[in-house]
Amino acid sequence: MELSSELFSNGCTSWQRVLLTASLLTCWLLPTTARVTIESLPPQVYEGENVLLRVDNMPENLLVFGWYRGMTNLWQAIAQHWLYYYSVMVKGLNHSGREILYINGSLWIQNVTQEDTGYYTFQTISKRGEIVSNTSLYLHVYSSLFICVRPTTLISPTIELVPASVAAGGSILLLVHNIPKYLQSLFWYKGLIAFNKVEIARYRTAKNS
């Protein structure tokens, strides 16, 4: 069964209640499970191609899982899959008509454009209203003008929040997967634009500092 994006534009109170409930339960300990990981297949994608954002270690006993554009504004969904007595796939405001959400959590995007470049976040919520996982991936869509000089195939880095949610005053680990080899330096910034005023930290491999 499939519902249109009108459900979101008209106000989905049940979805808002679930998110509110999840936010109130951030102090609960998350169950010990294998960490959710996502990867882009193929690792490099060019304009006009198709890409699969594959999910591994999908949790069980979920109420809903879904994909979102960005890392912070989780109201702008691409699609969610609600697991009632029967499954319901709901299209979000950021669904362009080119995305397909599979029951295993993976997202298929057809005929990508450079406007599809950006962060994608996969979130899972348990039947008790707990946020089980928040996992993000940066997808870069290369211009078709440079298809003759494809870079070496690499797996895109992903960032995982451990735990998936945290109460004020708590601690959280931003766990990075698939870091490329032979880097000269690493930087962390707060926000989506990298410039000096929002730099948090840097690591230089040559100085090991």
C-alpha cells in the first residue's frame, strides 16, 4: 500500500506523535545490536545513472524506518515504511518520483542529477517509540562531463551516531566508517559548509597531532 505526500503536507499527526515520543525516550539505553551501516552502490555515481543506498544490519521489531535528505531536518522525508499489521510505504515531501524504498531499508534512486548531491540519513524507530539508529551518508553525483575520467572506485565514508539519540548533558560519538587511506589531514566542522569559523577540530597524519 502507498500513500501520497499529501499526508505530510496536510499534517501527519501520528508521525509527529511518534517522533515526539522518541525524543522523550532519549534517556533510555539502546539495545545491543549490530550497528546499522549504509553504502552507495556504485560508490561513484554520475548524472543519469541509478544508485542504490544499501542498508546492512537492519534492526528487527521496528515501527517505522525511513530516509531523509540532510542530517538534521528529519521532517523532510523522502519515504518511510510503516510496519503495522500490514506494511505501508509513505512518500515524503522530498520524494521526487524517482525513489523506491525497499522492505530491507535500501533506497533506489533512478536517473540521478547533481541536485541529488548531499547527505542522506536512514532512521529506524522501534515499536516502543525508541530511536534505534540514525545513520548518514554523503552522496556525490559527478557531472556527466567528466565520465571519461572516473576516479578510482572507493566506498563513500558514512557517519553513525552512537548512541542514536542523546539527552541534554549526555555524550555522543560520531563514528566514521570507510575512511579513505593515505590522507594528509582530517577536519570536523559544525554545519554543512566548511569554513574556519565553524571548524571544530583537525588531525594531521604527518605530525600525528
